[in-house]
Amino acid sequence: MKTHFIAGLLCTGAMLLFSFSAVGQDVDPADSTGLPGDHFSLEGAIDLFKKAESPEAFEKLLNTEKNYVNNLDLNEDGEIDYIRVIDNVEGNSHAIVLQVPVSETESQDIAVIEIEKKGDEEAILQIVGDEDIYGEQIIVEPTEEDEIKPNKGRGGPAVDLRPDAIVVNVWLWPGVRYVYGPRYTRWVSPWRWRYYPAWWRPWHPYPWRYRYVHVAPFRRHCTVVTTHRVVHAHGVYAPRRTSSTVVHSRTTTVVAARGKHGTTVVGKKTTTSTKVRGRNGNTVTREKTTTKAARQGRNGNVAGKKSTTKTTTRRRGRQ
């Protein structure tokens, strides 16, 4: 029995080592923002919603450990938070809120899935990450493209800006068909702070680097955009947004510390002037400006150095 136990520990350790090693090859430490959004995958939420047959089933998938989408611990008690799902309906628009009860008196929206029916068999969908979780509003939508080269100009572990993506018709998704069905009753999760379903067992948060391996595949079928396509549904949600003062304060402190865009240039600029007499007798003054800077990552680490050189040439007539 003891031998099997030790073997099991060695196997688990090897798997963890492999996972961390694999992440180290693909992940820049600066990709970690230090914000709660590092621990919730918007792309993963879209993937789970696509599989779910109803908002209730979607809620269960979100709170299932093996799916790796939810790794949030907003109240910092060392255990994963339960995410409840609340659908707000108005006409042909649905604003499906993903929300965490942070305490007996406060809740925090994590994201909202916004859906609009555009025709008899056409619907569009976006998920919007809350600014108190991601530091700014992040809009993600499904794409039919399997793999698109990421744009490195926009940071965060769940953020690749891909402006050339195609808008997807999500009408055939089971959950979408369900909420537009004639027998659908608006889903409002019955669970609240300290009152959770019997099947749910919270787990300890995974380290960010370990979890990144598991959520990375979700990004192949999603794209980050800057435009609200689902306009009416977003309007339905806006006045209902719920924010926790504790979470808001914590996030604004982190954002203020690292700068809104997560980069700080440190270093100095050096300018050198050199006069050279040309072949035609003109005097040429060349000014060489060199800037040495370090990029400070979103987690406060220095991610790398950049050196920029600018040369300016000024000419004078024959003396």
C-alpha cells in the first residue's frame, strides 16, 4: 500500500512538472495581469455555453472543476467561488449574467453573455468581461476560424485581438434554441451566499501557470473585439450590472499601480551630435538619439528591454 502511495505521488509530481514546463515555453510572465480576470476564461465560458442544453446546465458546467474555466476566489478564503447564472430577458434579447456572491451583502458580476435573435434562424452572441474583473471591459465572440495568429498588442492570458474574424450564427447551439423556445421560463439561479447545490464541492485555486495549459485550447474558436454587436442586449444588462465595493477597490488599486495599459517605460534618452563635412563642402550635423527602456509587465515584472535609435540629419551650406 505504501509503495502504491509513493508511486502515486511521484506520478502526480511528474505531471505537474510537465505542465509547468509546457507553460514556460509559451507564456510570457507579463501575460499575467494580476487581476481576477486571469482566473476566469471568457473563451472557456463560450465553449461551455455552446455545449450546454440550458442556462441551468451551463451553470453546472461553469462550477465543475475539471472544466478549468472558473478559478476565481474573490473573497480570498482559499476556495473557488460558486458562479450563479441569471438570465435577463427583454423581447428577442437575453443578457445572461455570470455572478459570484462575494459575501452576505455583496455580489460581483464576472461577465454577461449577450444574445440577440436577428431572424427566424439567426442569432448572434458576445460575452463581455466585467471591468472590475479584467480592469477594463473585454468583449469576446465565437469565430468559425480554427486558428488565427494572435495579435500581441493586447495583453492578458485570455486576450488576442483578431479583427478579421467572422461573426458566427449561434442559432443551432442547444442553449440558444432553448432560451428562445416557447416553453422557456426565465432562469434565475436559486443559489446564494453559503447556500449551494449538494453536488458542488469547492476546490483550492490552481496556480495561474498550471491552469493556463488547460484554458489555452478554448481560444482557437474565439476572438476579442472592440465593438458591441449585440447592442440591445447590452442595453438590457447595463442598468442591472452588480459590483462589489471590495472587488472594485482591489482592482482599481492594481490597475493604478501598473498603469491602465500595463506598461511602464523606465530608462533614459541619450542624444549625440556629430558634425561631418561632405564631399561637396557642405557641413552635415547628425544627431543620434538612443532610448533604452524596460517594459514592465502587468504583474509588475520587467518583461524585456527595448532600445530605439533615431538619427536626424541637418545640412548647412558651403562655408
